Amino acid sequence: MSTSYLPERASTLVIGGGPAGLVSLKYAVEYGEKWNQGEEPILVEMESEIGGTFRWRGYENAELVSSKQLTCFSDFRYPLSAPDHPSLPNFVRYLNSYASHFGITPYIHTSTKVISLRKVPSDDGFKHLATLQRLDGNKEPIGESTEVLAKRVIITTGLHVTPNIPIIPGLNSEPKSKNAPEWIHSSSYKSRSQLKGKEILVLGAGETGMDIAYESIMANYPMSNDDDRKDKEYDNDNDNTSLDDNTETEKKKVWIGIRNGFLSFPKVLNNFKVLGFSFNGNLPIDGLITNLFEDVYVHKWISQSHLRWFISDLIIKRVLWLLTGTMAGCNQWCGELPPEKQGRAYVFLNKSAKAMQFINQPYYNLSSIHKKFAHYIDPPKPKGNPKIDIVPFPKKFDQDTGIAIFDKPPKHRSKEIAWKNQICKPDLVVLCTGYKQNWDWLSEDYPKGPEQCEIRGVCSEKDLSVAFIGFVRPGVGAIPPISEMQTQLFQLLSQNKIPIPTSPETYHLLHSPTSRIQYGVDHSTYMSTLSKDIGSSPGLLELWRKYGWFVLFVYCFGAAFPTFYRLTGPFKSEKAKGIVETELWETIQRRGLLGNIFMGVIPMAFYAVINITAYLIEKTWLYTAPLFGLPPPPDNIMPKSHQKKVELL
């Protein structure tokens, strides 16, 4: 990677060196317009190495919550022997290998910060003027700033850069308690050693919050050597701290503070016992949604009404009750969302479930009769029977004592009582409160983030030479493959190879209008939408003619893996067929016969009936409306409250 020469002009300037930036650079080099000598595409990254969040905001024992099958880019895959959920250091190595494999490393400039980006008059399309600054190892400026003119700009700075730090009186704002606990944002958390010997209050119940709550237990409670080895399954590049060091550790309290609630679901479908038989299928949940009649060949009314989401949530909640005794989440007995928001149509699934057995402990109430029928099998517990007390988000810390003061939890969580019958005086508060975006470096000529990009959250019709890639987050899925599809769309739009898409945006999660996060999407619906925009959505007959029944079968029963969208279309890859016939076929094989019947055949048949019924109603309406003087069937039945509201520049 280069840290010296920067061209004066760049055909494409990619800002950010995470997965979205790397795949954007790869497509700019491979599929972008030809450039003149000295005008090559470049990627600038403020940090000293590529990898983005996975490199710079990771921590000990962290691993991907999305499966390797879904997270990998379409034409560069993990080996079949690799674990389904690699560690973060392992995934960073994958990203470096990706850059080397496709020869894009010479175009990458690390330790280079974008100070500003503005538009200037231009006769040849090079209208984006970026001011760049080289940085040393301490992120201090080196020399004078440099200016680069670019024809296209791809912004991939990501969702996880600037910590979102809530103001909590007595903790980090005045009046500050003289006995206020120490606090850090989760971006500063790196290893269990920061938690050892401390009473911890974790604020936020996202996946990082759940990870750190679990690590707080493991840092302060001993386990047997056998259980230790089972628990400590992470990459060798991680911190070398051993749980064996915990055997003499004093037991400490752990609390987790949450605002409204969360929806817990383990990233792997595993550890159930039904009628005395254990189910250990080891199935990543993000690979269980099939394509046929759920993502493709879906009638527009079914898609626009989100009927599939609601039916899916209805069924899944009943199945969860049968298997675990609760519908709030998978083996989730507290911290639940309001009943009307319990479903993947509304929120991001929290796929870090290791802490749930400790959070559940005071509330677990599965009857002995139900347990004989079915129950969830928790992993071995540390010695001392530890628990994590769930409390509301604190409104303040007492000015004199430093004790956390809480309001009542929401009505739907009224059973939670730790907030009023315990004294919460932590030694350390960890703010797992997410991140926010900062667009101060963009001039007024640019959209301030993807919310102002009306074309799939990627770019604006006002200027197709600017893209925001990697800024949507799937409820269940992964950002890297979405980024790949987004950059494919941008390449075609910016080169005027496809028309601007106008079909309704049916992929947005149904967030509350007051929610801080508005960028959630349904992974498979969004990927399917982009593939249709691009022209890479495979038709069933086309697949059968080109590849035969086997590839067709895998596509129908498979999930929205990005490689499927390289079988046809403008980005067709010769590698795609082999990947489909091996790795993606393996995801179907491991479900087994019964799994494919219950997770494939039955849902397909059910949704086929629904989609065919909608099609027949539409056609009947269309042909009979003139006879009775009725209006034609509507093209869009989406409620206005569910339609994407784009703030135009």
C-alpha cells in the first residue's frame, strides 16, 4: 500500500478502507471507465492499515455475527473448512488477501485523511476537489496538505466511526458526581483485562453491549478448565488472556441498562432439545431464508404490504414458544420489546446471545411439562452462578454517592425489579451506545449522507458521480455483500448504462419515526431489489438453460448470497457456477431432508399460493374494471407511513 505519491487527478476517489471501500475500489479498477495515465482510481484511508471497523474497533473474542457464506464478496470466498463465523482478526486477513488477490493494493493510500471535499467548475468532469492530509503514526499531520481532483467520489467511511456518547448527568456532564464511576465508550474496549476485578454497568443492548456484558462475567467468574476450553474458541491473533487467570478473581456484579428492549436470536440455529432429542444442526440463521417466492417472483402487492414479513414473524414467534417457552426472542425471558415490535420487520436482530443465560436467570420460568417437550440448552456456566441484572437506562448518577438513578422501565418490562431493589454503583460504565456520522468535511454541494440519496440510499439523481456505499444495515444479514451490490449499481448509473430505478422501496425496516436509526433494511429484499435494478436477477428459465437443474435448485433453496447475482447480468463471473455448486450447495445440504422440507418446501409452497392469488386478483381486476367503470388496480399499495421519506437537497 502506498503512503507517498498521490496523483493530481483520479478517475475515482474512494474514501474509506473498510470492506465497502475495498470492493468499491475493486469495481472501479475492473469495471470503471478507462482512465488516462496518472488518473488512476485511488482509495484513501485515515488509519495506518485497511480493515475499517473490523480492524480498529474490534476486541478480544469478537467474531462475525453474520456467516462467512453471506459476508464474503461474490468472487473471493473463504475455504469450506473455515468456521462459519470467523474472528475479526481472521476477517481482516481476508480483506488484505482480497486486496492482494485482485491487485488493488497499489491504489490504496493509508494514513491519509480527507480534510474537505467540494465541487469546482470543470469542463471534463473532474469536478470534485479533495483536500488530503498525510498523517504520522500518532495521526499528526505530515507536511502540507495535497489536493486531488476526482471525476467520481465513493464515500465508504461507514456507520461505526464517531462514537455516539449520550449525556448522563453525574457521569459525563455537570453536575458531576465526586464519586462518579470511570466510563469508556465501547470503541475503547479491547480486552477482558479492562473488566477484571470491576463491577460493570453496560449501557446498550446491541451486539457489542451483549458481548461486553458476557465478557464482564467471564472476566470475574472462574470456570473449570474443560469449560474454559469450550468457551475460548477464538482466533489465535486475539489477546492471549486466559480464563485460567480468573480462578482467584473476586466475584463482581454486572448490570446491563437498556432503553426500550431488544430482540435476541443466536446467530446459529443450534442447542435445542425436542422430545429428548438434541438438535445441533449448526445452521447460521442468515442462510435460512430461501429465494423462490420470498425474494424472487414476489407479487408487487405482497412485497409492498410486507405481508411476508408479518407472516414470517407470526410463525417464528409461535415456533420459538414451542422450542423455548417464550415469544419475546429465542430463549429471551426479559428485556423484550413491546409485543407489537417483536419481529424482524421492525428491528435488528441481536445475534450475540452468549449473555442471555445470565440475563435470563431471575426470570426464567419454563414449566417442567414444557421442558420435557422442548427447551433451549444453555452452555456451561462459570462457578458461582453469576447473573447480569437488567435495568433501565440511567437518568443520572447521584452527585454525592455516584449511585445510578433510574426511571421505571417501560410498562411491557414491569417485571424487572433490579433497578429498585439493588444499589447500582459500578466501578466502570461501558457506553455501548453506537456511532454517528459526521459530514462536516463535505461542502454544501453534497448530500449529507445516504438519507439524502433517493436512489436506493446510494446516490442522488442530481449528481450521479457521488455515491455512499455501505451505509445501510440489514436486520439479518451483512453489510459487505450489500456494499458490493451497491457499488455495482453505482458503476452502471455513473456510466449511464442503466436507467434510474423507480420501483417502490419495499425493503426498509419499519422503524419508529422517532428512532435514532433509520437505515435498516431487510437484507434479502434489498439485495433482490438491487439485482433487478442492475439486471442481474436470474430468471428461473434462464438459469435452467445456462446452468442446468442443479444450479437452479440451489438458487431456489438458497439465501440471497451475492454470488447468485454474478451468474447473469453485466457483472457475470466465470467463478460463480463453481461457488454455487460447492459452497452454496453445502448450506442447503447441512439443513438435512427435514430442514429443507420445513425451511424450504413448505414456505415456498405457502408463499407461492399467496403470490399466485395476488397475481390472479390483479389480472381479474385489470380486465373487469372497464366493464364496471372501476379504476385499474393500483401499482403501489404501500401506506404513506411506510414509504421512504427522502430529504431532498
